[in-house]
Amino acid sequence: MELFKERRVLSVSALTALVRGVLEENFDQVWVEGEISNLASPQSEHYY
């Protein structure tokens, strides 16, 4: 039994690139559906 496993440290951008690659290879087209909650509509007309 190995007591200490070697850790693989990734930067956020490296992890994002890996995840993107996996998704692009395994999903040809994906549509995401959701809902908007707590939409704020200030006078500046910028929505958050």
C-alpha cells in the first residue's frame, strides 16, 4: 500500500483547459437551459 500519493497541482487555467478538452471530445453539441432568479433592474439598465 502506498502511503503517500504524488499530488498533481494544476493552475486554474490548466484545469479549465483540461475540463474543456474532455467536454469538447465527449459532447458534440450541448444546449443548456436554466432560469434567472434575483434579477436586478436598476435605472442604469445594467442587469445583474
